[in-house]
Amino acid sequence: MFNLSSPRDSLADLPRLETARLTLGGLAPEDAPALARLTDDPAITGAIDFLPEPFTLEDAKGLIHGGNRERDRFLGAWIRGEGGAAALVGVVGAHLCGPGFIEIGYWIGGAARGRGFAFEAVSALAGHLARRFPARTLVAECRPANTASWGLLRKLGFEDTGEEGHRPGRRLLTRARA
């Protein structure tokens, strides 16, 4: 897709988002060790085509640096703990693509899977993006065999377009505008 975004369209200043259990915020250089530990998991690197395996500290630093641009943004999903402590449980991201689309993506660490964190994080980000960019359509790519992610996207209002995604083996899903 071509990047024909207007100068106003930027993800660089996405605000911190709060959910019932999570804080979503931009990843900073000091988050690189936590990001490397979370992401260096074959279940994650094998499912997300742009993540190398193994996923090293240098890879985490590169992702953080590259994911803080106007067209791309990665937010850490931090579970709030006792006494203000927080632990990184996942990552959600957005990418401005073409003049009318925003792609979202996400991954959740192994110990946090199956606890509703993906739904909570993706729902918060998708809701914010839909309000901020009402003229853009939210899209996601997913392997139909990835039943957990497919079900999550369907639960969030995404529908299969019947089209192949840009990444091998994935289908394109869109979310209807409210």
C-alpha cells in the first residue's frame, strides 16, 4: 500500500491508554530487556513475520526505535501490580497504511495468554484509533488457523474480507466503522 497520509496523520503522539488491568504506553529504550524476554518465544516469532528468531536485546532496541515513528507505533501492555510495580505482558501496534487504513497487530507473552489481556489491549487501542482517525478503516491480518487471534478479532468486530493479506498465509480482516 502507498503511504499518502496527510501531515496530520501521525501515530507518534499516541497517548497512554488505561484499561481495567493494563497501561498501554510507548516502549522506551529502557524497556528493551523486558521486550526481548517477552518476545523471544517461538510461538511469537513464528507467528509474526517481521520478528527474527531468536529475538535478541538488539532486536528489541531496533523495534523500539523503529516503532516510534509517525507511521508506526508499538505500545507495551503493562499489567499494574501491587505498589505501582508493572510487568510487560504484551505489545500492541498500529501502522498507517495507504490513505484510508490503519493496521493493528499484537502479541501476548506465554504466561499471560488466555487471561483476556489481548482483548483488553487491542480493544483499547482499536477504540482510540477509531475515534482519532474516523475516516480510516481498521484492518488486521491473521492466519485463519490461528483460532485464538481470529476469534479475538471477530469478537472486536473485525470481519473477513475474503482477501489474502500481504503476509503469506494470512487473510485480511476489516472492522466496520461505528
